[in-house]
Amino acid sequence: MTDLGLGNSIDAPRLRLAASRSPLAAKMADGIDRAGVAGASMLVAVSGGPDSTALLLLARALRDRRRASGIGPLVVGHVDHGLRGESASEARMVEDLAAAMDTPFRSHRLAWPPGTAVSSAQARDARWKALQEMANSHGSTVILAGHHADDQAETALLRLARGTGLAGLAGIPETRVLDETVTIVR
């Protein structure tokens, strides 16, 4: 059992077992197959929130299955935006979770010039650049990122408000090539 700094303990083997029995595990395995990245080395982008934590638990559970699941070697990647006081403790929590899941951990803390107002677009772009660098340094060709239906709806509504056409209403794509070596799979 591992203390995640939240005053409670986590039984990692039990969590992996529960994740492996979840119907989401089969959906995730199907998504990996559809994306054409089965067996690739994968960096799991984990912010510490519920979506990315579930993604890590599912990926680790699929990796541990006796039958091939499409999940290759895993590493946890965390980006600390450095914009909130609690971000350092969140980074430690993700590191503790990675250790409990017996999965390598990489992290990057973003540095902003003092007094700079950082937009969400700047933070997002810096996060993807940092994740790409972590993936490249670890030899991962896939970045797994967690999103849920509300994220999809929000993206479609924001694009609609900005005057997008029908193609823009599709929401977040399931896969996106980040560069010649790394593909994002959501």
C-alpha cells in the first residue's frame, strides 16, 4: 500500500485488478487497435485528475494482462505548469501513483517569466511540447491522453461559438500526429 499524500492509502494491485475488469478496459484496448499503435511504447499523460488517473490505471491493467492487449512499455509523464501553489504537491502525488503502479515517471515543470499572464493556449502548447520531449527522451512513440464526453462537448461548443464549420464540430480527434515520431491517442 502506498500513501499518496492525501491521508489515505492505495492498494495498487487491487486497483489494477478492478481496472482490468472495467468495461472501459475493453473500450481502451479497442481504441488502441483502431489507432494502429498496438505494442508501441507509450507515455501516459497524467495530470493527477480523475480522467488521467483512470487512464493510467486502465493502461497499466491492460499492460499486465496475460493476453496481448496492445499496450507496449509504459511511462508516466506529468507537466507541472507552475501556475498554482499546489502544483508541486500534485506532481509529487502523480509520482507516488506512478511508483505504486510500478511504472517509470518523468516530469517537467514549466517556467514562465515573472509577472507574465499565461493564457490557456500558451499553457496547452507548452504542455504538449513538454510531453513530446518526455516521450522522445523515453523512446515512446505514443502519448496517451485522457478525455471524456464533457471535454468533447466543450470543444465542439467553443468551436461553434468561434464560427467553425461542420468539420470543426467533430470535437477532439481520437488520434493526432504530433511530429514524425510521436502520435497522441485519446
